[in-house]
Amino acid sequence: MFLVDRRPICRYLRLIIIVKLKFYKMKKTNAYGIGLLMGLLFILFTSAKAQETQVKVTGIRSGKGKIILNVFQNNETYDNQQPYKVFTFDKKELANGSLVVTCRLEPGIYGITLVDDENGNGKIDKNFIGMPKEGFGFSNFFMEKMKKPVFDDFKVDLKSPGNKVVIRVKYM
């Protein structure tokens, strides 16, 4: 399931409605044709902008629950835990502890975090001292120390099509 940021879409839909109303005043029959054309151009423009990004997740210990990917655009949003996009995937295609998923993202620099949500409650569970009880990971970075990485440690450049990201799950 993909969760989409609808703000840009709403902005374009408002623009289409405004243009459609202006042409409606000029000639009623042309307004519908132009509105339809604008809608089709909008769909083509927005779908061409986003690209498919493959994320390979390795080291998954269980087929229970879901994989949650949080996509961050910079250090500030990462520190405040305000992801740009969130993707949730079932583990149906899990094979030998690995899973390959596809995300539609616009070209840019992102940091991707992963939660292996084994109990399906939508968040990472922690024990009484704050250590994660479920698996977690970071894009192209494996946490070897007990310190939370900064955004620059796991950011990835997704400016060209066909990018692949690898996330290795860590369990405490």
C-alpha cells in the first residue's frame, strides 16, 4: 500500500478548476474538452515526475507483521520524526529473510528508515530501558554502535532512475 502526499495534487486540481471555470464563461462546450485535456496532462506530468525506487530489505527474521519505511528529506524532519512519506508493505514475498519492495519517489536526496513491525501495531516497540524490541534499519547503512545515526549517515541520492537501496535489519 502506498501512502501519497496529496498537497501537490490538490494544488493542481484547484488550478484545473480555475482554468475550467474561465473557459466555461467563454464557451460551454470548449470548457469540458479543455478541462479533460488539462486533467490528462496533469496525470501524465505527475506520474512522469515520480520514479520507481527499489528497496531491498535483508535480515528479516519473521514473516509476521509488516515492514514500514519512513522517508525523510533532511536532518530536521528526521530529528523531529516527521517523515515526508510512509510506505507499509506486507511480507508476502519474503524469501530467505529478504524482501524487495518498490516505492514511488520524486528525484532527490532522502534518508529511509525501516521498522520490522512484527506485531502490526504501526510503531516500533521498545523495552523498559528504551531499546527496540523489533527490527529496524537505515538506507545503505548498518548501525554497528549503540548510537542513533544522523541523517548524513544514511542519506541516499535518488536523482536518477533505477536507483536501488539496501537496508539490513538489526535486532537488539
